[in-house]
Amino acid sequence: MMGFGYGMGGWGGLGGISSLLLLVLLVIGGIYLWRALEGRRDHPLHGPDSTPPQEDSALRILRERYARGEIDKDEYDRRKEGLL
């Protein structure tokens, strides 16, 4: 029976490959769209038009050392002054 060329070997025998290519393109497009929308979502630490607060890693480490009791208050203050 004559068909319209969409049976076995339709599209020049590339039916399976074109379907796979379409699926890959849809997945890549979905990932791209998700990442674009994710970047626009309001984050609880910052507003929609601001950047997240950047914390100096040296100050963060200094606070952690003070919190663990590795350094005392005087040394913490002295080193903090040196960093700022």
C-alpha cells in the first residue's frame, strides 16, 4: 500500500535520527530556559536588582576561628583591624 513516506524509511531514512535530534534540542532548550529563569528569581538574601552580598573570605575565616576559640578577643580585634 502506498503511504506518504512517513513509514519505514520516511525522511530519507533519518526518522530515528531526526527524532533523537529533536529530543536533544528540546532538552537543551529546556535547560537553557530553566537557567535563565532561575537567575531572575528573587533570592532571600538580596532583592531582584541587587547582587548577593560578598563576604571577604579572610574575615569569614577569622570569625570562624574566633567562634571555635582558637583566638581570643584581642587577637580577633587586632587581626580584623589589619584586614580592614
